[in-house]
Amino acid sequence: MKLDESLPRSAFLLAFDLRKEKLSNRGELGYLLRAAALAELVMGGNVADESGRVRPVAAPADPGPLQAAVWEQITNSPARSWRHWIRKDRSRAFRLVRDELEAARLIRVERRRLVLFPVERITPRRPYLSRRLAERVGRAIRGGQPVDRLGQDVRVLAALATAARLKGVVPGREWREHRGRAAMLAEPVEPVATALRKNVEAAARAAAAAG
């Protein structure tokens, strides 16, 4: 996928609700971005699963800002679970990818203050990129063609979008219909997709319990 050159950037652009002109799933987006960075490290052979924990293998050659940050954390910490690395520093993950896309002029960030609090409005400069991503990922999830014939980036992005239940890709009531397909899509990065799904589900339960 050459649309935006990395899984975290793709995931950020995929999260735009173009009808409402804003990001959807804002609360879960940090999880998705961290998972996308980890998935890219898995696909690059930089990290691997070892009894449910992330093991560093080889430094990435030319990582994006978020991938570099995740790699540095993994290599400078004791072995931790996939869920730990997806939960960690989600706000920073959002800022890193946001700033990367803003510098590339793929998004517009309008900043202002509302009383004492900073407020920002983020919109895509090239909405067709988000629309094209949503179309390709939606087809991958719904089963437009065999999983083994999909490009790996599209396949993995579809798996992560499903795990995060990203709005705008597949309507809310359809997620359960595609569980089997999602499991096949996720095979190249199964520990990441599973950890992302569990983190998102745990966050939803916590939010519901809080009222």
C-alpha cells in the first residue's frame, strides 16, 4: 500500500469519518496506532512473539517516528506482553502520527483555546486517500477476494481495523459476521491483533462500568 507509506499513517487516515469531517474512535485510536506500529515491526522481522511476550530481533532500517519510539521502548525494557506495548503511551502515539501527517501535508490541524483548554480540529487534506483506504479495507473484511491474494499491508490493516471495531469501515452490527474472516486476515500479526482486540474490549467495559 503506497497511499501513505506506513501502517500507523494508514490507520490514522482510515479513522476519519468523512461525512462528519472528524476522527472516529478517538478514544481507541491510540491503541490502533500502537498496534499498527507493532504490526509493522512484526512484518519487518524486527520483533517476534516469545511465550506471549515481545522479543526484539533486529533494529528496523528506516522506521517512522512511532515505530522508532516503540522499538526503543521494547529494547530498553524487560520483556512485556503485546497488550502492555499497545496500552503504553497512547497519547504520545497519537501526537507522533498526527505530527508526521501534518508535516507531510496529509492532514490539517487547527489549534485554538476554549477558555483555558487547548482544542484542535483535525481534517484530511486529501479525503480521497481516506475514502480509498476505507473501500479497500472494507472489501478485504467482507471477503471480496481470497485472503492469500490480498496485499499484506491491506490484509493487516483490515485485521487491525476489525480488532479495533473502527467505525466507518464496517457498520457496527456487521463486525460479528466477519469474525472468521478477521481471524484469517490477522494470521501474519496474530498476537498484535488479539492484544488490540482485548485492550479495546477492556476499555469498553471500563467505560461502561464508569457510567
